[in-house]
Amino acid sequence: MGMFDNLDAGVWYGIGVAVLCTLISWIVVGYMSYKSFFVKRDAPTPMGDDQIDFLMRRCQRKRVGEVSEINIYPLKSAAQHRVKEAEVTGIGLKNDRGFMVMDLETKIWVSQRENSKMATIGATVSPKGQLTLTCDANKSQQPLVIVPKRGKATAEAMLWESPVPAVDQGDEAAAWLSKALDQKVRLVCAADGFEAATGEDFAKGFQTGLADGFPYHLITEASVDALNKKISGEPVSTKNFRPNIVVKGCGAWQEDQWSIYRVGEVLFQNVKPCCRCRVTGVDPATGEDAKFQSLAALTKYRKGRALGVGPWGEGQVFFGQNAVAHNPGTIKVGDVVEVLVFENWDKLVGARTDLTAESLGASAI
């Protein structure tokens, strides 16, 4: 007699069910693995209060570090303004990228790529809403304080390839900035009600203001330190990468695997790695162009092809993560950063094998 001859029908039925369930589970795992690597991934969408509450209660939270810096940039592409705490809104930190400089003739916004002197322009917004501009490169140029003009559009500026309904801030501000930058420019803010959609391939249903593509940007101190070990010449600082949030206490490049995380009372989500350009080589203190060799080092060690981001970014270099926020609140220096969901398969957040560079706009990359 065989060893299975005495098994009754019920036992065989149970074995059959177990085998079937095992096969189904493997099929599901295989499908999810296939979808994760080869099929278009669903872009994150805004969470409701119930979803946020569920994640907070059910997900195991892992402390990965704490906030060491919070930076806002009231004037886009100008110097950072470091703060101890900031209000998180649907389009970015309060007062972040509220104004921008546009070329008088072309109407195109001016960044440090075109005029590195932008790095020496300081901008702050008072509790009453006054904007103060300073020029660190020319101490003889007195600070300018203006009461910003708001309301309906009085001008149109170009931000990347998109027109922005703007409010011109007047001749005094234009003259002051034109002198500081040695370029004929105008100062503008976005007209009331302006919001720009984030890149829908990476974050669908979110909004931003005048930031490039996404409302928040996070880096870690450890990643800056790791990059400096690869740089020949003078080391860079966090200022070179223009982040909103800097985290300390974690390992280098760990932010690449943080998907959903909590900072203070706010739930953030990284959505794509941040593409870097020549601005990382500008001296934030003097505006000297190409002073630092950061881009050369990133090209060797953080190329998209090596990181596996997919066809859309194989020729780009990346440092830090672009992020969105799922709820409003306040974040502070010293806040603990806790990850609720890590990216699967040790991949980079934002890796997409289904996207090409041609399918994305310049601001989305």
C-alpha cells in the first residue's frame, strides 16, 4: 500500500485547497512584483482624514532622524531664509516662493542658472506681510521694504514653459533689483488664486505655487557629508541644494527609501528624486558661478542610470527628494522624523520604468 492510500476525501480536499491557495498567493506576489518593476505605477493622491488616521494608528513607525533645518525662499531662486518653524500649506511652506524675478524683455523668470547674482539677494516677509530685500554682494545698496501688491493679474511671466498670471510690484522694486542683478528685471508675485498642478506622473491631485514642480524638498545632512567625500575641492553645504527640510541623524541616501513619513503633526510623502543642475555649484554667499564641483561628483555617483530611476531620468543626476504633504500643520526644528511606509524592493522613491524624458515637461524632471 502507498503512504497516501489511507487518506480520506476530506484530507485530499484540504490538501487541494492548500495547494490552490499557495498557487494563488504566488500568482499575486508575482503580479505585484511585475507591476512594481515593469508596469505604470499609480501616482500618490491626496489622503483623506480617515486614511491619515488609519496610517497613523496601524503602521509601525520607525524613527529615522530629526529636523535640523527649515528653509523658505520668499523670492524664488534667491537666498534661503532659515526659520525655526513653518506652517505647512497645500502649496508649500507659508511664504515660500511667493515672489519671483522676471526678465523685462522676455518675461521669463530669472534663476541662478542665468544670473548667479540671485544667490546674493535676501528676502524676508514680516508678520504683517511686508517684503524686505537685501543685497549681500553690495553692502552700499540699502535694503528695500515694500508692501506687496496683490489681486488680479497685471502682467504675465513665464515659469519654465508655462505662463503665470502675475502682479507686478512696481518701479521701485524693479529698479532696486535691476541694480543688484545688473539686469533689467521686474519683481512679480502670482495673482490671487494661482496654483499649479504637480507633475501628475509622480503626484496626482496636489498643487504647488511658484516652486519647480513640487511644493516640498527634503535632503539629509548625511547625504551632503557623503557627497563631500567625493568632491575634489571645497566642500558644499546644505545651502547649495536649496532644501525646505533638512534631516540629521540618519545614514546617507536613506531618504531615497522613505515613502510616507511624519514630521511633527504633518504627513509627508516623497514622490520623486530631485534632479540637480549647475545651481549646486554656485557659491551661496558670493554668487560666484561654478565654484563648487558638486555637479561633477553627482554625475559620477548619482546618475539616474546607476540609480535605476527609469528611462525618464537616466541622463540626469539626483540629490534629495521632492515631496508633497497630505495635511496642513506646523513643523519645527527638532521635530522627530518617523517613516511609516518605506519604498519596496530597496528601490529609489520615484523610480518609473514606464516614463520617458519626452513624456515629461521640463519642470517635472
